Amino acid sequence: MIFDLAFIWAGLIAFAVLTYVILDGFDLGIGILFPFGKSEQDRDLMMNSVAPVWDGNETWLVLGGGGLFAVFPLAYAIVMPALYMPIILMLLALVFRGVSFEYRWRTQNKRLWDIAFFGGSFVAALCQGIALGALVQGIEIDGRAYAGGWFDWLTPFSVLTGFAVVIGYALLGATWLVLKTEHDIQMQMRGYAWWLGAATLGLIGLVSLLTPFQEPEYFQRWFNLPGSLFSMIVPLLMLGLTWAFFRGLNDGKDAQPFLAALGFFVVSYIGIGISFYPMMVPPSLTIWEAAAPDASLAFTLVGAAILIPIILGYTAYAYWVFRGKMDPSEGYH
């Protein structure tokens, strides 16, 4: 083939997962912060800020998971048995929070659905982080099958990454509300964002220090030439984003803290990519070993070339329509 179809599809899957994290991260973060709303009106405002876009955000999770199944079936067949528990819990949690969006407005007992919204958001974020940590630390493979135990995914490192994602999503939620709201709730979330930003950066630093020791190949990649030339870019970018984040908060900017917080996740994702490439399932299954036949990759790529621009288009349109600040009495203005 003129084009490396497996590499192209790996890039598309990575793009879908990153887009999901960027778009649904602040959505889940609002759920994590939900109990800290000072009044029912504040909680209504928090939920309304994502009500028009939350379900569209999760399209990218479907695209990432469905794409993995279709074009990297061997990776799917190995990853799923290794991560059944956190993935199933994540999906159930997303169902609970999705139901709470609809039922909370149609019942007198809002407390129950407040708990469902918070619990679903917290568990979904925690399980995503645990699954990430389990993947980073490596999955045991024998031939073409998963060879580990039922609870290999549950380790101190994976739990650490789980709570790092929870704190990071809460940061995205706080900065989103700084962007979308005004007055008391904005001041409250600006204060939360400062501490959540410091905690997120600390956890990113800790996870980054531990990651090279999870697999010898990571260590070689990060601390030997030419890989170290790329890995040096990551902390430099993070320093610039840290300055932009805290400067934006201190100067009373609305958008800058949110964009910088998104940058934390993008740069961290780049760091994971530097560690993983060319592996699809660390430590031993590469992109090309996990890929479907070229004929299947080419056929599905045609569909992706049509669908992904459409998804990007309606996602951008939804955010454009619901741009601006929230009016507590009327919605968007």
C-alpha cells in the first residue's frame, strides 16, 4: 500500500479518544463538582451549561471503541478481557448520569438524581483513569490472547491514575463554569480551579515520574537519544501552560484558564503517545500486529472519511449555537 493504513487508523483512534477526553472531560467534571453547588439554582445552572452538548460529546467514545473493534480486532480482544471490570463500571456509570439528565427535571425528588449525576460522573472518571493506568503498566499477553488475572488492572499505579483523572476532570469542569457563568458561582469555581490546577499538575508530575519505571521500553524511550529530544518538549510545554493557567486565573480571564487546562490533557496525551509508540497494547503488541487486513482498513477508512467531518461539523455547530454566558433565568444569551 502507498499509505500505511494501520498507522492512519491508529492516528484516527488516538484522535477520537483525545477528542472525547477534551469534550467529555469538563462534562464529567461538572458532575464531580455537582455536590459543591451552593444552591439548587447553582446546580441547575451547572447542569444546564452542558445539557445541550453532553450526549454529542460521548459520540467520540463510541467512535474510539467501535473503531478499535473494527480495525484493531486483536487489540480489542486482548484489552477487553484485561479491563472488563473498569470498562463495564464506566459504561454503567455513564448510563446513570445520562438518565439523571432526563429524570432530574421531571421528579420532585431531585436529591436521588443529584446523587446519580455525581456518582455516575465520579465512577466514570475514576474507571477511565484506572483503565489508562492498567494499559500504561502493560497487559500480559500469551500468543494472541490475554494471559493475566482478573484483577491485574487494580494496582497502586492504576488507582493513582484513576484519581488523577478525577481531579483533572474536576479542574476542567471548574474552568468550564468560569467560562460559562458569572457572579457568585463563577467566583466560587475560580477559587476551586486554583487548587484543582495545583493538584492536577502535582498528580501529572507524579504519574510522569512513575511511568518510565512501568516498562523498560518506556525508560529507554524517555531517557535515551533520540527519544529524549522529544520527551524534553513535554515538560517545556507544560511549564508554558502552567504559567498561562495561573496567569489567566489571577487576571480574571474567563477563557484562558479553560484552554490552558485542556492543554494539560493534550500535552499529557502526547507524553503517553511518546511512551507507547509503536505499541498498540504495551508492552509487546504493535500497531501493525494488531491491525485488521489492509482491505478491511481501506473499506472502513472510506466510512471514517465521510463520518468524522460530519461529526466534527455538528459538534462545532452545537458549541457555536450555545456559545456565551449562561443566564440563570433564561439559559444562554
